[in-house]
Amino acid sequence: MVPFLFPEITDVIVDNLHTDKSSLRACGLTARTWLPSSRYHLFARVTLRPSNILSFTKLLEYPLNNIAPVVRHLAVELDTDKKTILGASLVLPLLPSITAHLRMIKSLSLARIDWSQCSPEILQNTLSNLGGVETLELNRVTVRGPEGAVDLLCAFPLLKGISINSLNYSVGYNRSLTLTRHRRRPSFVINSINLYMPPPIALMVWLLKPIPIIHAIRCMSLVMDYDTALAKILASAGATIRQIEIDLNVAFGQSILGELLRSLSSDDRHRPRIPFLR
């Protein structure tokens, strides 16, 4: 008699292997009934780079492809070496066709991308395919001035949370530029914001009105506008902050450190709930 396991049992077994890619591949090739669970975990997160984007595009366009519905997190990363410009010219034009297949995306991560290198049509077509995104991570992303930043953050109608590690303007746009048209900030939560490279002033003001919920702030180095950015955040959203990570070895201005200490020692009704302060 051929050994038999109920599908519910095999699903539990495969689910426990969700971080073991090699085992998931083996399970997917073991039995037809194991394939859906294996595929669900193998393609839950897809990271696109210049080295793999062409092969992934071919996979999506294959007639028998059925992985698109299981992709829930999409990460797009460009290289940091001299091939960055070449990589951008390869990756960015393919994003509209790729995202047209991946309409179930719930989480989007962008790293080392200069959106100013692509045409407005490519940008618009890419973002319009990602209307279901609920979580956005930005790491060293460059946009066309303050309007470009606001348009990016307002492009996702279901957005619930953002993480900003670095968001800046492309060459030719001064960091002191102000917004020329007003768009109300969506009610997303700022999961984390890294002040190593604080957002430009106009963008920071826009992020803080109305008062946002901020889960975490990282302040690990002193740079231009650093004190100002931290002061604005503490004054506007201090009571919502849950975690602050600060390197006290850097040269903090006395007024900023005093503002931080006052916010931590205020009465319980307005006191920030910060379980971790480094």
C-alpha cells in the first residue's frame, strides 16, 4: 500500500519550511499536491535586480505561469556600483509589464532607485498597477523634487504604513524647495524614519501635517538639518512615538536633547510610549 498523508498534514509540514528555500523547491518537485503550498512560500517575496529581471519577466509571460497570484511582496533593488545607470535603464522600462501581472502585491520595497531616470509614463503605469499596496519601504530613493515625493507617497490608495530610510531629490532640485501644489497626506502610519539622511524640509513638513503616528525613529549620525528634523518630529508627533534609537556620541544640539528629555518626562497623558531608547 502506497503511504498517504492527508493534504492538511502536508500543508502544515510545508508551512514550517517557509524560510528554507531549498527544501521548498524539493517539496514542490516531490508531489503535485505539495506544489501549491511550496509555491505559495517560494514566491511570497520577489526581489528584482538587473541580474534577474529578464528571466523573471520571461517566467511571468510564460503561458502556463501561475505564480503571479502568490507574490505578495515585491522588492526592486538597483546596484550601487558603476553599473547603476545601466541597471536602471534595464529595470525601470520593464516595471509596467511586470507589475501588470502582479496586481496582488501588498508590500513594496524600493532601494537605490532614481525615479527621475524614467519617463512620467513609465512611472505612472507602474504605480497604477500597484493600487493594492499597503506597506511601502523607501531606501535611498530619488524623485523629481517635492511634488515627485508627494505623488509617490499618494499613489497607493490603500497605503497603511511607510518606512523611509532615505528619500531625496534628484540633481537640479534644491532641498529647500517648497511644494507648489497642496495634497493632503494620506492617513498612513510612519513605521520608521531614519534621520541619517532626513527628508527635505518641505517633505518633512508635509509628513507631519496632520499629526502622524510614528512607530520608530533612528538617529545615528549628525548631518545637515538633523537637529531641525528631530525637533519638528518631537514637537508634532512626540506622543505617538514608540521607539527612538539615538547615538548619543554624536554632537546633539543642547536644545534638541533637552526637547527629547522633556518629552520623555512629561505627564502620562502626553508621554511618548517608548520602550526602547538607545
